[in-house]
Amino acid sequence: MSDFHKQAFIEEALELLSELENSLIELEKKPDDKDIIAKVFRALHTVKGSSGMFGCDDITLFTHDIETVYHFIRNGELALSKEIIDLTLEAKDQIRLMLKNTDNAQFNDSVQTERLLSSFRNIVKDFNTDVKKTAGYAQKPSSVISSEKKSEKLYYIIFEPEEGIFLSGANPVLLIAELKELGSMAIRTDIEKIPSFEKLNPEKCYLKWEIILRTGKGIDAIKDVFIFIEDQCAIEITEIDTIGISVGNIELSEFQTYALKQKETYAGCIGAYLKEIKNKKSAAAGKKQGDAAHEQDSSSSIRVSSDKLDQLVNLVGELVTLQARLSQTAQSSQDVNIHAISEEVERITWSLRDSALNIRMLTIGSTFSKFNRLVRDLSKELGKEVELTTEGAETELDKTVIEKLNDPLVHIIRNSIDHGIESPEERLKAGKPAKGKVHLSASHSGGNVLIKISDDGAGLNKNAILEKARTMGIVQPGMEMSDSEIFSLIFGAGFSTARTVTNVSGRGVGMDVVRRAVESIRGTIEVQSREGAGATITLKLPLTLAIIDGLLVQIGDDYYVLPLSSVEECIELTKADIEKNHGRNIIDIRGELVPFISLRERFEIFSEHPEIEQIVIAGIKGMRVGFAVDKVVGQHQTVLKTLGKMYRNVEGISGATILGNGTVALILDIQKITEKEEALENK
């Protein structure tokens, strides 16, 4: 099996395990939901079957025993319990570990594997089932076998794999062997499509199988065998009893011998009945297949490496820069044709940019669903009852932003449950329900996405935060601070108001990690809290990290870009305005005094001031702050370029971009610049 196909198998298996985890947590809330039980069983069955086809026999054998338990649960013969769900979640983690170590010959976690297998086998034993000691396969009680025999049916199956099925690592023989486990079977191999030796390609499959299967498992069990390769083969399953053929006493071995003597296909042996039924159904089936094919074509998708997507976006970014150069050249030209070409290239480039960025957009629901397990396990560890609810799962974000969002959300949710949500006893005393709630929501806001994490716990204690900050020397005695400024202190390095350190939190590391991670993707954090009623942490994140809309400004001979999503308006600053305010960096805007920062002074640019400067007013943390520049050039489509290692930690600069004339413009982190100025003023 090629590395490509093996990696594809691992990725698909990991996706199945994520679905399995979500289904198990959902099943814990609705233990009688047959649809969810069926989803769990099918996920386990698919992982087992695909692992066998790709040579991961350890996963196949391990999953088989778990699947056996859920087979009984699906049939209503075994009651689902919390113990079974706990064990299955542990088993899911173990399968994930085994998948990630398929190439690691030294990986050996036999102790955990055997512990879990023993637990599942004991469940089967308690169900009065004899376990085969050699392979770990469970047999059903005689009463169940007797019941199944009475309901056995005969099925005619045509199985025709695509010629290239071997290239994906699939082995049809293993599927037929698995089919045989469902009951007694007669099989005929059709070799008519095998070409002459000169034209034979050993990497292609030319075979087709006709199978007569007697089983009491039902048609769903047959479909489950082929579930992993259903898009790589043609499968036709017909229940023979339903077409008026009396075959209840037929011996399949005799049937097979008869078919070989007559040199007939099984369809021919079954006779004209099957042919007649097929003719009657052909029109309806043809229409149905046509509709299904149309539906499949319209919703078809391909799996593409994220590295290839990143490369595409980078190339589109280069094209945007090149288009800007073309536009600038066209403006200085009198040639009408160049103007027309420039406008057409600009239109196509913008469409290509939007398409490329949309390809990288993912719904945040997949990230939200991961936290169900986190909340479940933390609640159990801390002895609390917590329910996770979500909203806006369909909200889309760039995959790069989503990837960097996982760790911050984990830390915030852990703190919400550990510090925010009270114990059931404390909540009841406070007149609250015993079960606490953590709510995750996502929504679009202009060019940003707002992620809110709310809880209905005790909220933040302002006095405790201030006391701790003064003890650490972060806040000087007598300094007045707003609620938002006090709450923002929890994001300081090493800051924690916890009296005890637990496995979950208390070391003052988590929230500092959150702040740095969010700021690294040009996001902001805002905290709101009401003591006794809970807290809400809002993350304001950019839709994408690749290309942003910016406001291009000039100071002396240098160019800078401010994020357009934060800009509210631009006003003039004259020397008369400066004299009126006695040199203080404050401007009166329609009766409101707004502080501003002189970027010329901030960056120590000593060229002569222009007669009239411009102030860019931006909204930062709920406040209006101005940034004085020499000239506002205008809106600019900004392709982000990361700075080199020497400049990576320069405060106030988040990246750079290349202008149409080849000049480099720095992209400003206006929130960092504001925080730096505040810190200097407070000294």
C-alpha cells in the first residue's frame, strides 16, 4: 500500500473516530435512541473493516470485540450502561493512538489494550455468551441463534469492484471472507473480463462475484460489509424470498454443484423470476439511479492536502501584489488598452482571491464538537454537573485560524468549569440548578468572527483579582481601573487567584497562553462578568490570516497599513488644533475628547511635519483611539507577509506587505501600540 493511500486511510479513520466520540456523548444523553446506536455500530464496523483492508490487523481484532457488544445493544438484547460508554470512549482513544503509531514498530501498549479487551469480553460473558479464547470472537446464546435461524433469508448478491480497487489498498477477498461470517454461502467467480496474458495488468481487478447468502442478520449487515468501499464497486443485493421463490429448504452446497454442472450463473439458476422482477423494476430503478448519480455528482468532493491549499493562497497573494503593480502602471499610462487589461485582470484576481479563500473556509462546528468530550471528562474529574451548549456552528473561519483556536478554547473552557461553575451543592444553596452550563457561540461581525464562551457560574471576583495584582506589583496602590481593565489582568503571565493548584488549573499559565495565541492571529479578547451570575469571554478574530483589507497611510517616506476592520473615520489635525490643546495628544471630535498617538513620535521619524496631519480613529477594546499620520493614502488590499526571525517579536508590528511599486509597508498592531502607550503613561 502506498504512503498516499495509507495516509488517506488514517485521515478518514480519524474522522470516523471523531464522529464516534460525538455519537457516544450524544448517546449518553439519549440512551434509547436507536439511530445513534446504529451510528456507533456502523462507525466501529467501518473502522474494523477498513483497518483489515489496510493491514492494521491489531486494530481490526481490537475493534471486533467492541463491535460485538454494540451488535447486542443494537438488537435490543443488551442494555446500554454508563460503564459501556466510558469503556468505548477509552477504546476510541486507544484506536486513535494505534492509528497514529501504525509505522512505529516500537509502539506497544498491550497493557491498556488487554485491559479494555478484557472489560468488553467480561460484558459479553455477563450476557451468558461464550468467548472464543483464541481470537476473542463472541458467540450468541443458543436462544438467540435459534431465533435467528427461524428468521433466516436468502440473498442474491452481485459484487463487482472497480478495476483500480487494489490501488487504494482494498482487498475484495477479505470482504468476501467477512461476508461468509454472516451465514452459509455459495459463491461463483466471474472471470469473463480477464484479458489475455499480454494485456493483463496485475494491479487491476477483473473479477466479479455472484453470491448466494443465507443469513438471519438482515440486509443492513450485508451493506455494512461493503460500507468502506461502496463508492469503488457496484453492489446489488436482492432478497430472493421476496420475489416469490420458495427456497427455504435449499442446500447451498447442492445449489453450487448444480450451477457448476449447468455452467450457469446463479441468476440463471434462480430462473426467470429474478429476470422478470428486474425488468419490472428497471424503469423505476433506472430513474432512481439517475437521480442518485446526479445527486452524487452535485455533492461530490475531493480530499486535498492543506499544504496544497496554503500554496494556492500564497500564489494568489503574489498575484494580488502583481495586479496592484499593473494597476499602478496603467494609471500612469495613456494607453486605453492597458487600462482595459488592468481592469479585467483586477476583476479576475479579486474573484480568484475570494474563491481561494473560500476553499480554506471551514465551519467552526467541527471544533465545537470536540469540546463535548472535554466537558464530560472534566465534569467527572471535578465532581460537577456541566452541560455544554453551542450556537452558530455553521459560522465559517479560515482553517489556519481554526487550527490556532483549539488550544485557547481548551484553556478557557477548563477555567470556566474549574473556577467558574460551582459544585452541585453550592449551586443549589445559591438557588441555581445543580447542573451548570457552558455556552459556546460563533457569529460574524463585519470582517471578523466573534467567539463567545459563557458560563452561569460564580463569575469573576474583582476584589480578589485586584488584591492579587497588587501583591504581584502589577497594579500600584491607589490606581483606579475600570471593570474591563481589572478583568483583563487574568491574562497576565503567572496570574491566578486559585488558592490551590489542581491537575486542571491554578498555575497561572492557561490564560496567558490564551492571550498570546489570540494576539498571534490578530485577535482581541474582552471579558464581561457579573459576580454570582457567570462570565463571558469574547474572542474577536479575523476571518482569514492571508489577505486583509487595510488602510494605507504614509509618514515621511515610509508606508504603514492599519487593519480596516478597526477603522471608524479619518479627520484632519492642524497646528491650530495642537496649540488649542496645549500640545496634548487629544482631539475634539463633535464634542467628544479622543486621545491619539503620534505614530511619527512612536517610530522616531524625525523628518519635517506636514502643515496638516491626518488622524485615523479606530475602535479598540470599546474605546476610540486616534493614530496621527502624515497622509491617508486609501484602502489597500493587503497580502500578509511574515517578518523574519530578527523582527518577529517587535511590538506593534504584526507583519508586512509589498505595495504595487515594490515598496514594503509594515502592518501595524494598533492594539499593541495602544497598550504600550498606556503602560508608558502609567509609569
